[in-house]
Amino acid sequence: MSISRRGFLAGLPLLLAGCASTINDQTNYAALPNEQFPLKTVPVDRIKPELRRQEVAYVTPHGAGTVVVDTPARRAYYVLGEGRAIRYGVGVGRAGLALAGNAYVGRKAEWPSWTPTLNMQRREERYRKLAGGIPGGPNNPLGARAMYLYRGGNDTHFRIHGTNQPDSIGHAMSSGCIRMMNHDVIDLYDRVKVGAKVVVIQA
């Protein structure tokens, strides 16, 4: 089968767009050997395309630097401004265990330690056994990064954080926090500033 020069040139943008997407995915989820706890390459074919990090068109009244979490859609957006945003797939809280409305990033931490909240300890015995906390590392439920959400100077006990359970992304199964793949939470952490506005949309 032959193809005309005009046909080839007409299809070139689509071809290049497809290549750019593949290269971008490979770059986004490549190994991170310089981390305190090195991260391996994420097999991109195991991540649904709609859950992969990418820049998208996004119209919102919120200013650049805002993080918008669309809980029903299982998506988070870092607003770039001018109708663009970085979109991430996220895991969200189970029914009745989710934050709603506005908050802000009160602090950030790399490879954070984790202690179950008192409410979590009251709900489930397995959390009471962890009352002393878990140090940061690959087995920590908060993963590679955490952004702590505050309101009025007070910690809400909700976080945007990484996870060592990447299969939970796209689902509602956490104890209320917003989970991201470790590679994605590192990307968001590097973009977001302490004090940044966070908007959590519920159904």
C-alpha cells in the first residue's frame, strides 16, 4: 500500500502526538534512583491512560497554583492558569470519610512518618496497634510525599499523599485522604507551595 506525500504530511501531527504521549508517559514514570528510597520504573501499561499524569485543558475559576480534587471523577488538578492544568489520577476516601470544601497546604514532608488518627484508632483495632507511628519509607502508607491540609490554622488530619498501593488509584477505599502514585505525588509536591489553596469537590 502506498501513501501520498500530502496524506503523510496530514497524518504527521497525529503520529507525532502519539509519539510525544508515549515518551511523556515513559519520562513521567521512569525510575527515580536519587530518592531517599529509590523508586523503580512504573510499568505504564498497568496504568489506565485516563489515570496517567498529563497536561490538559481545564476551565476553572480558581487561580494558578490551586489544587482541585474532583472526588467523584477520581482526578486531581494542579491549575496552571490560562485554561490549562496538570491532571492526576487519585484514590479517594470511602463514603463518609472524605473531606469536602476548601482547605490549604499547611505543611509538606518528604517520605513522611505516619500515625493513625485517634478516630482511625477508635474505628479499627489494627490502627490501635500502630499508635506509636510508622517511620517514613517504602512500607509507609503515606508513600514518598505528603501535603497536610489545614483550615483556619488547624490540621484537618486529611492529606494528599503517595501510596504503596498503586492499584488503589481510581477507587474510593482510603480512610479519607487523597492518594496518588508516588511518581505523581512527587511531581505535585514539587509544584505546590505551602499555603496553596486546595478545593475538594464532592458529589
